[in-house]
Amino acid sequence: MSYVDGFVFPVSKTKIKEYKKMATWGKKLWMKHGALQYFECEGDDLAGMPEGANFKTQAAAKPNETVFFSFIVFKNKAHRNSVNKKIMAEMQKQPMPEMPFDMKRMAYGGFKTIVQG
């Protein structure tokens, strides 16, 4: 089963163009080093479910922000660790794009897949 690194964070609606540029850079880098898939998803329908929370609330998004849900797919956790090690080494050699969002408001985690289809 695959392994996924997932991210959720708010981005100002005025900085989506800059975010897309940074995300395209990230996609090229992760795919170059072996990630299986790379997704950057901008919130579109964030109303949530009647009895639960929604992404805007969970991410403490302000009225002028939207929420991104992003994830990278790997073969397994060892593959993820290997790819990310290469990413970190390359990032030390080249300037990284400016992050158009507040890194302190980003949630991140690694997830092992238990059902895949």
C-alpha cells in the first residue's frame, strides 16, 4: 500500500497566483526525485457536513483566504523518507521560492494507507 504526506493550510486569495508558481516548482522537484503523484488542491466547496467541522474552520481561514489540501503519494514510508532526503539535499543547494502563506498555520502529517482503490 502507498504512503501519503498530507498538508492543509490557508492561503490569501490575493496570493493564489504566487502559490501556484511555488506549487509547480514543488511538483517538479518531488516528481524528479521519485514521488508517484503530487496534488495541490484549492478549496472550492468548503461548507463541510452538517454535524462536523469544515476545512475553513479547522485551518482558521480568514474571510480573504481559501484552504489548500495538498498531498504527495509514495510507494511506502521508506520510499517517502528516501525521496524527502533527496529533496532536502537539493533545497540546500538552490534558493527555495518564498512561501506565500504562513507556515505556522500549516498542518502536516505522514499517513499510511489502509484502504486503496
